[in-house]
Amino acid sequence: MGADDLLSEAEIADLLAAHPQWRRDGEVLRRSYEFADFRSAFGFMAHVALIAERLFHHPEWSNVYNKVELAVTSHDVGGLSARDRDFIERVDAIG
């Protein structure tokens, strides 16, 4: 499977089962994070930025003090792709 291949419904279901804190919103996967403080949230965002650059796959995100919201989809292929799965797996591995 190439990075630009769309995930099947079964693959999306498997991904969400393996990463239950992510939720589906149409063709977007979303997750909310809450940290002890702004410094911790910003450190997390720095790690995510490095992952995004390595994968050349950038999330939509927002940050308010200790909260970070992430959303991923593959706009260029019109849905959820293997790039989204790779991104989620690497972000969740941050711990």
C-alpha cells in the first residue's frame, strides 16, 4: 500500500480500534489533548511538528493554553490515507 492510497472502511475501523482516543468526523480523524500547562502542550506540538515534517503530512491544529486539537486527512486524495495512519501511529507513540 502506498502512502497516497485511501484506507478502506475496514482499515479505518482497525485504526480507530487501535487508537481509541481518535474519533472520526467524516473524512477527518480528530483527537484532543490536555496537558498540565502551556509549556507541556507546546513541547508536544514541537514533537508533532517534527513528525509532520518527516512525513510531509501536516495536521490542522489549534492550541489554547494547555489544550491541543489535532485533525488529519489527506486533502489531495480526498479522504483518509496511509499517511494519516502513519501520522497517528507516530503521534501516539510520543507517549
